[in-house]
Amino acid sequence: MNEKETSRWEPVKDLMAGAAPVTLGAMHAYHMARTPRRLLYSMSYYKFAAKMIGKGADSHGTRVLDIGCGEGLGTWIVASECGFAKGVDFDRDLIATAQRNWPADRAVFECGDVLAMKSQPFDAVINFDVIEHILPENAGDFLAAMAANLKPYGLAIVGTPNITSQPYASAVTNAGHVNLYDADRLEIEMKQHFKQVFMFGANDEIVHTGFAPMCHYLIAVGAGVR
């Protein structure tokens, strides 16, 4: 006697079969075990960047450089939405994880320091949770390197925790934060390298244009290289 059908899961499962597995590295595994919401928030910033950049009119899509890409999960989100992304990070273990997980036809990864790399013209340059780890005296060079890797009318997107959120940060977070910004300082420094700067904030996974001092996270979008 045939059992009565109660769902249509098996056809869905069959359609998903064959996808290459994705393995988390040490960084994302730590986040998933300790603070999984942090990974959700981070990916929402990448989604925001992908929507701001778009795919463009070129059949090959938009070329995006992700500085401080980590394990490349966010880079892959941008690559899938925009067409192509290159992730750069100086941590070899993180880059190795990214190279194992993501197809090289749309996302490539390189171990290196953007301050020492030869510049290339990208349609957009992004970084999230990077500039707060850079010593203040090197921040100007970092933003200049972003501009040097950008086409004249490209977009530069920088995301960093708001200095007002620092009292609530964990010990792990505080250990690496040496260069925290408020919205005014981030806007001023971005305007030294980009013609137009648009400021956004985020609380949890929601990106908005609300009152900056109450934002947990800051996102600056620079348009046009000076």
C-alpha cells in the first residue's frame, strides 16, 4: 500500500543536489558559535553594497574590489549580484578558505596588502570592518589606495563600527580596534578622496539614513575620484 503524499520536499531536494559544499573557516565558525547575529549583520552590509553598485550595462557585469575580504562570503554575495569581485586580504588562512569555497569564474581571491599592491581600475571598491583596524596615521593612505583602484566615476563604500558603539563591544572586538570613527570624521576623510560622499547608518541588519550618533554602524558611499 502506497503511503499518502504529505509534502513535496523530495523534488526540491533533488533540484539542490550536486552543489559544492561550503566550509566555514575559523573566523565565521567563531561567529556562528558565539555571535551568529554578527554574521547576519555583516552580510546585510554586503547586500546593501551590491544593490548600490548594481550590475551595470556591460554584459560582463561590474568589477568590484573587496579589501579585507576575510573568508569571502560577502565577496561572493557581491560577485553574484554585480558580476565579478576580487577579494584581497593579508591573512593567508582566510584567503585559503575563500579560494576553496567560491567559484573562480566570478570571484577570485589574493593574499596581499592593498597598500603595497599595484593598482587596477575597478568599477567599485568596498571594505567592511577594515579601516578601524588600521593605525590612524595610515588611514589616509588606505583611502588613497581605494581611490587609486577605482575608475574615475566609480563607487567606494566603507563600513565601520560607530565610535559610539564601542562601550558595548566584546573583548575580541576591542582587541583589534585602533581607529574608530564617528560619522563626521568618516565623511570628512572620505571627501578628501571622493567628490561626493553619502552617509548611511545601520542598526542590526537595517541600513538607513537616521540620526548618526545612534547608529551602531556607519557606511560611507563615495562617488567619483578627486
